[in-house]
Amino acid sequence: MTVKSRLLELLEQHKGETLSGEALAGELQCTRAAVWKAVKALREEGYAIEAGTNRGYMLSRDSNRLSVEGIRLYLNQPDVYLKLYREAGSTNQLAKQAAVSGEAGHGSFVIAQQQTAGRGRRGRSFYSPEDAGLYLSVVLEPKGETLQESLLLTTAAAVAVYKAVQKVCGISLDIKWVNDLYFHGRKVCGILTEAITDFESGNIEYAIVGIGLNLYCAAVGYPEELQGIAGALYPDETSASGIDRNLLTAEIVNFLLEETAHLKLSSVYVEHNMIPGREITIMDGSRSRHARALDICPDGCLRVEEEDGTISVLSYGEVSVLMKD
């Protein structure tokens, strides 16, 4: 670990406290000049580090900049592979590469401050502006799970985000079958689960769970096609400044690992789902039809009543569901 990385770890551990240059140099086993050089480099990266003559250095208590060191402080499994990118094409793709190469095992994850090619379900793109959201992909190694059971991984991820946002931000979200979370009627989170399977057994070797959570509405706004659809936890950057991004990221991962340890449909997913009981539009490729959502089955599928009164069961990957006004 470099002096800069170790220094940031110490500052994150003592956020809001002043640490003397002499004490830091002793802890890091380097010169005070090396400490100053590391502080200067961290400031250039955007970290709010205060300093004063004979006072030492302090990471502002209000600092919410993402860092590997800050995230690890809150992880239940802090030694996992964790990579932070300032910019990435797709975190799902990077996590998949790390898993296949053997670098990243169960619970490892990749996070980016911005995605240039973020992806959603059915080939859609996921708008991922710089610093306005959390964009992460977690590597899971399900034990004996098959593709048919992978839907439960997505429901578990939705529950993980729900619990983390409630715990860290005090905000209760609505879950929309199958992979979205809403706040005040706008989509604030999307989840994309991709599996790498064993060809012979059909079992999942790795699952990559991609999560995109909008923290605040970026100043540039949303693209025209997302107007009236996309939303965020907070209206602007100032309102979101009190969020501890490192803690929120870690709690999402912690809850995800907890929810997938013994995979089953969580009561939280059912109780806070906004789809059952509503009239919906089912998009199946280029075709659409209307139905009424009845309930969510134990395997995560959605049971609906078609317009002709027949009962159908919708599974992940087959269709998209839109709520009717």
C-alpha cells in the first residue's frame, strides 16, 4: 500500500479529527515531507483535507468522496477485491473480466464515478453522469444456482438497495418488479444481473449484479428520453452533500451478500413492491398487451390476469412491465 493510500485510510478512519504531521509520519514510517506530498496529491484528486501550522491534517467530516479506503472501513468482508474507477465504460464488463481472470471472487466489486457505456436490461443504456450516482457491479458465486433461479439474485439486489438507502439516507423506496426502485414515482435505481454458466450443468459459475443508483439530479439534467421517468434520491448536489457515499456503497454490498447467503424471495421485496394490484402494460419484444398484476410468486415471477381473464406467469428476461397511469 502506498503512502498516499495508507494516509487516506487513516484520514477516513479519523474523519473530522486533526492528526499531526509528526504522528502521521511515525505511523506511515515516512518523512513529514512525504506526508505533505501525499496530502497535496489527495487534494488534487478532490479530497477536502484541511491543514494548519502546528495543527496537522484533517479530512473534513462532510467529505463524501468515494475512495477504496473509505469503502473498506464499512465492509463486513474488507479484504475482497475492490476497484474504483474515475471513469469506466461498464462496471459489469470490468467485474466480469476480473471474475473470469480469477482476480475477483465472491463479494468482490467494481465501482465507477461515471460510466460511458452503462447498460440496462434488454440492451438499453443506463445514464451514468459523473458523481451524480453510485455505479457498481458485484461478483457473486452462487452455490448450485441455475439460470432459472437467477431471478432471485435480482430480487435480492433490489432488497439490498432498499435496506441500504433506508439505513444510510432514511429514505424508503418502492420496488418495481423486476429490477427497478422508485422514489416519488420516478425511477432512481436499475439492476442488471448477468450470469456466467457452466455449459454442461447449467449452473451459474459467476453472477455479476450491476447496480446504478441516482443520488441527485445532475446539473445537465436527464436526456430527453428519460424526462419524467428518471429521478434521484435528492433534487441536487447540495441536498445530497451529507450522504456518506462510502458507507452507502458498503452497505449495499453488505446487504447483498446477506440476502444471497440463503437465496429466497424476501418478504421486503413483496411488501414494498408497487406492481401487485395495478393495471400494467406488458412489453414483449415489439408487442404490448394490458393485464392486471396479481402477486409475486415464491420464485420471483409475476402472476398476472390477462384481459381475457386467463392467468399468466411472467419470468425475468421475457418481458418488461410498464405501469399504466
